[in-house]
Amino acid sequence: MWERCLVIAIAFGGVLLFDGFALRGKLTARDKIVYGSIVLITLYGAIDFAMNQDWPDYLDLANIPFGKAAKTMEQLLQTDWER
């Protein structure tokens, strides 16, 4: 777990350091909100990965609107390979 945390800290530190220098003075308030939202969503996914917990993730959110249709398609495409 500590190795994962170290890799995530180095990756996020590098990205934020580079973006801090490259984007300084170029972002509007709306751009900063969008960038911060993306960083927070990515940080949540990284913490979920590092802690190895069964927290809700992006697939759980996609399952809400598309779950029933995906299950129906899966049942239609099932084949019996053991014949």
C-alpha cells in the first residue's frame, strides 16, 4: 500500500507542479473549477486504488443508467460453448 501511495504522490506532485508553471495566468475562473474537479475525481480514484477498498467507482455510476440495457445485451449474446 505504501508503494502505491508513493507512486500516486509522485505522479500527482509532478502533474500539479508542471501544470502550476505551465498554466499560471492562463486559466479563467471557470477553467480552474473544471481543472480542480478533474483533479478531485482523479484523486478519489487514486485513493480508492491505493486503499484497495470497495468504494463506489465510475463503473457503479455508469451501471445506474446503462445496467439494465447491458444485462439484456449480455443475455442476448450468451452462447453455449459446451455443446
